[in-house]
Amino acid sequence: MESSNHQHRSGDAHKDTRANRDGAVSLDQHHAHADHASPHHHPHQHGAVSFGSSATSAKDPVCGMSVSTASSFRAEHEDIAYYFCSQSCQSKFLAEPAKYVAPQDAYTEQAPPGTIYTCPMHPEIRQDHPGNCPKCGMALEPMLPALDDRENPELIDFRRRFWWTLPLTVVTFVLAMFGHRLGWFQASTQSGIELIVATPVVLWAGWPFFERCVQSFINRSPNMWTLIGLGTGAAYLYSVIATVAPQAFPSTFAEHGRIGVYFEAAAVIISLTLMGQLLELKARSQTSAAIKSLLGLAPKTARRIREDGTEEDVPLTHVHVGDLLRVRPGEKVPVDGVVMEGASSLDESMITGEPIPVTKRVGDKVIGATMNTSGSLVIRSEKVGTQTVLAQIVQMVAQAQRSRAPMQRMADKVSGVFVLAVIAIAVLTFLAWGVFGPEPSWVYGLINAVAVLIIACPCALGLATPMSIMVASGKGASSGVLFRDAAAIENLRKVDTLIVDKTGTLTQGKPKFDRAIASDGFVEEEVLRLAASLDQGSEHPLAMTIVEAARERGLTLEKAEAFDSESGIGVRGMVAGRKLALGNTALMEAEGIATQALASDADALRAQGASVMYLAVDGALAGILAVSDPIKETTPQALAQLKEDGVRVIMATGDGVKTANAVATRLGIEEAHGEVKPADKLALVSRLQEQGRVVAMAGDGINDAPALAKADVGIAMGTGTDVAMNSAQVTLVKGDLVGIARARLLSEATIRNMKQNLGFAFVYNALGVPLAAGILYGSTGLLLSPMIAALAMSLSSASVVFNALRLRQAKV
């Protein structure tokens, strides 16, 4: 990890502001060691606010004018230099600097030096500065986000544009729909008012769309933004001409005393598109939540032991390989290392997924960010920065997330062909009418070309997929299934292989007392009572489970004396004058206790996935106690249903191989993998994908996060960790595998609905475009005016919406 003093301030899509300010602690593959980049080694010296590729140009924060950094009108605020076009702007800034700096800071996104930006839909696009994707126009995102709560600058920008112009859109729409009917204004006056009200919506709120439209032509990559830019631009320009030069149009196009204008169509499309972008950007911001959750696991400081024996708290970035560090009870282990002094139990569930803490003694390895639950430890650091297990998991999650297929790839390809076809038809329509049409032929050509562009506006095409996704998401939520994106809904129905974790997925994830088996001369209740009495002095989760079980049965516990905990093997003590020992076979061997009498019972319990402890009383074996993680009641039913659907189920767990095989056999799972680490689960997913399988991964722990992100569909248990849920595309709120079958049904219904919507959109365009081009004029003398085209466009969008709403009635 490293403390970075470098920021990116991004305004619009092509402007990059860099300033030297305090950054956030972040974990990055390019700079996670203790060497720190100097905040002064930046090409923009003195914190000059500059834009573009030239270091000698800057932007006046007051008026927005481009000025030279050699300007004598200069001011500094929070160690950043600002330049002005005049003394007047300089004075305004000095009087209220926060007024002019805050809007820029709102777009600031902290990014450490060396940050690589990529496109969410086209991960092959990579560059070292913010900007827009040359293929689809999306704003690029850091491949590895910093640990801060700052919002996406594009989300902030679009939200501001949307809310500031929404009232103007509403006013424009009301005027267009009701103004002429109620006689509020004269016909020519109403058109002028609509022009004034709608212009800020189109030219300011819609400016990013027009920029992306232009870029799509420059990059020769037609996409949705091309259609939106052309559609709204055509409607707006046509309406402007109809307002300022109505005499240029045939009188037949006059309605209610004026030439029909379509300012409301342009404004409403812009506002709806902005709203859609806000929803999309909100969802996209969740893709980095898993990585941020992982980054947040690491402690910020470590307690280092100096050579003279004194101790000091130092930032984690100051820890080097070979340092001696003290880890006190309740603290997190700062880095990967080895225990030099002390003994304790560490909660390693973030790595292993297992809820039972692991005992660590001198010589044992420890993992950074795991929790020390009891004793004090002194460790020697062995891996820091990007070499730690946590850092490697972060890298795997980031890489897996970027390797997923982009959403709506097919729609983009179709849109590219569709927009070229529409443009070609509009141009041909204009030329054909201009050359061969009746007088005024070129006016007819313009009108029909505009009608083609308006009727081909991508509203229906753009709504086809999002509307189905929105309805399906709501339907799924009411059924306990949360989808994170459209890709998950699309891919879930294709899944033919499901990898499941054991703890917390197939099982409840919490230790539970199973049973006690007594030797000759003892009874089960006495075995449990004595063991619980001794375990009152232990903080181990298994001990607490035994104590809780005894109290639930109303057993009277006695005070333990001479209590001694033998790390890793068990505990000893005196209860009511009797010498007790409770632990594993190693403790029994140390005490000279023969265990053969109950060996077969112990093996049987282990074969069922239970943890077994022996109890010795006064040198004789008294019995055994078993603690297990119960299988969820719905697991067998869920597995049976998945098999019936043709899904191959594989179990991968951090438990021992014997326990894994025992649970798999009990549940009828044919393939099981034990003692697997996060990298092993990720490799298993990759190997199956290389074999052509469509893989889903179901898990609930941090150790499952890389595999969840890499899988075609990651499925998290809602009862598990936040990191698992952030890494997955589907979350089962109730943590019930039956939800997977339910989600598959919803996936099939949704994809069917999406295909229907796309079919409506394309059939509508296939019929509407020729009509708008005037194909019926020769036989009927009828033309499709832009007003009718706009109405048809609205009806097509409505048909898509209503069809998507039918998903609410789907049976899942």
C-alpha cells in the first residue's frame, strides 16, 4: 500500500486536470512498496490547473476562458495555482474561492501515479489518463480503484445536467401537448417559447451525447450515441428551422397555424437518456465495491518493535520485510509473516472461509488482515505490499472483473450496422426527393429525411433491453434474487456447471454441537457437563459451542481450576477434584490415554464432516464430543432440482479432503475438491471455462471473491460477507440454493422478453423508415410528417415498455 499525493481532476471527456493534493491510502500493483513518489515530480508544477496536452495553457475557473500560465493574473488556493483572463475574474476568485473551486473538486477522482484506465465494456482499451472509450463513448474507469468514497465524476456531471434541466423538459412537453389546445399563446409565439425553453436541455444537458456522437464518427465506431445524437439533433435542428423560417415549409405541414416543431421530442429524449445513464452509472459504481471492501480489510498501522525493545505505531507503508511486529488481542495482523513469540487463535475466515479460528504458535505462518482473537503475538514480516495474500486476492478480483464479457455486445454490433443503414436511407431520401420530387422538391427532401431520422430514433431500441432488465430485477428482488447487471441475467440461463463452497453455502456456516458418545462407566450428559465445565475457561469457538449446548440442556456447570490451554491440541484442568483433559488425539497421546474404544465412532463422525474431541477423566477415556456445521435443510432439494435441470455440481472447499468427500457423498455430489485456496478456486473456474463450460460459482466468503468475479455468473449467499456479494453478479438474499433454480427461470423469461422487445423495435423501424422516406407517395399521395413519425416513435417505445411489464406476471 502507498500513500499517494497525486490526483486527477476530470471535467469533461477530453480535459484532464492534475493537482498535487493529499490522496488516499490505496493498494495498487504499480506502487505498493514503501518507496514513495515525490509529490513535486509532476509535469504541472506548482499545482497549476491546466487542461489538454499543453502545460502552458490553463482555464480561468471563473469564466472558463482558456488563458496562458504566463498570465500576470494569478492566485493560489490550497497550494494550487489558478490563472485568470483579467483582474476582474481574479478578484471574484479571491473573494470566494470555494465558489469556483468546489465545482471542479466535485469531479475529482483520486488516482495514484501509474493508474491505468480502462473501459467497462471494452477491457482491451487501456490508457494512463481519464477519458472516453473510443469504441462506445463510456467514461474510462481506473482498473484498480482507490480506497475513497468519491463518486464517479461522470455520475456527478450527469446528475447535475439531469436535475437542472428536468423542469425545462417538463415545461416544453406541457407546452407542446396542451399549449395550442388551450390557446395560451399565438402559434408563432409558442414555437419561439419552446425554442427558448428546450435549447438549454438539448445544447447543455445533451452536450456529452453530441460529443460522443461526433467521436463515434471520428473513431469510425457507430454506436448508440450516434443514433441518439442524430435523432435528437435532427429533431432539434428541424424545429429551429421551422420556428425561425416557417415560410420555407409547404402549407400542408402547418398545423394549428404553425409548422409542427419537435422540441419536446428532443428534450424528452435527452432527459430520459440522462436518467438511464444515471441508473447505469450507479450500477457500474458497484463493480469496484468488492475491491474497496478488500482494501478496507487491511489495517492502517502496525506496531513495530525497535532494536532496543521499545515499540512504536507506524503506517503500514513503512513496514519492511524482516521487521518485528507485535499483534495484540483484537488487532489485525498487519502483513504476512511468521510467529516469533507467543500463541493465539486467528480468525482466518477471510482467506479460508471457515468460521473456526486457527491456533498459531511459534514458527507458524500468519496472513495479513486476519484477526487476532486472543493472545499476544510477535511476528516477523515476510511479505509486504503487493506480495501479501490480501493484495494477491485484490489483484485476482480486479483481473477477473475486467475479463468478463462486456454487456450488450451484440446490441452494439447491431446498432453499428443499424445507424449506418439509417443514415444512408436518410441521405438517399433527401437526394431522391430533391432530384425527382415535386416542387419544392428539396424542402420535401429535408422533411422526409428528418422524418426518417426521427422515426428511427433509438428510443425503442435503447429501451428494449433496459426495460426488461429493470422489471426482471424488481421481480427477482421480490423473490429473494438480486441481479447486479444484465450480463448475469443473460448468462444464468446458459449455466451448465455450478461450483459451490461448503461452509455457509451448503451448510449453515456456524459450529453446532452434534452429540456426545460416552465410554463404559460414563453417561452422555455427564460427558457433556464435564467438558462444558472445563471449556468455560476457553474462548475457542468450539469450546463456546459445547458450553452453550450444556446450558441449553439445563446442565449445572462447575468451576474449572488449574486451567491450561495447550495450543493446537486441547485444554487441561480440574473440575470438582477430577483431572480432565479435552482435545484431539495428540493430547490423548500426550496424556497416555488409549482412544481405540471409540475410534470407530470418531471416524464415523468425521466421515459426516464433524470435528471430534476426546474427553479424559482421571486418566481414563470418558467419551467423545462432536461439533459440526449442519447442512441447510433446503440444500438436498436444491441440488436435486439443479441436477434435474442438467447442471453439473462441483464442491470446492477449504476443509480437509476427508471432510469434503464425506459431505459430498452425503449430498450426492460426484466431484469434490478439499483444501482449496482462493487461487485454486479461480483456477478451477478458468479450467472449466477453457473446456467450454458455462460456469456459475456460489459462495459466501472473502476467499470466494476471485472465483465469483471470474465465473460467468457469480452467486453470493446473502448471509455471507459483503465482499462476496460485491464480487458476485447474483445474490441470494436468503442464502438458499433453491434461489438458483428460481433465478434460472427468471433468466429464461427475461431473455425471451428482451428478444421480443428487440423484435418490436426492429420491425417498427423496418416498417416505419420506408414510410417516412415516402414510399407510399407515388401510389397514395401520402407523406408521413415528422409529427406522425414522432407519434409512431412514442408508440413503439410504449409497446416495448408494456411488453417488459409483462415480466411481473412471470412464474418463478
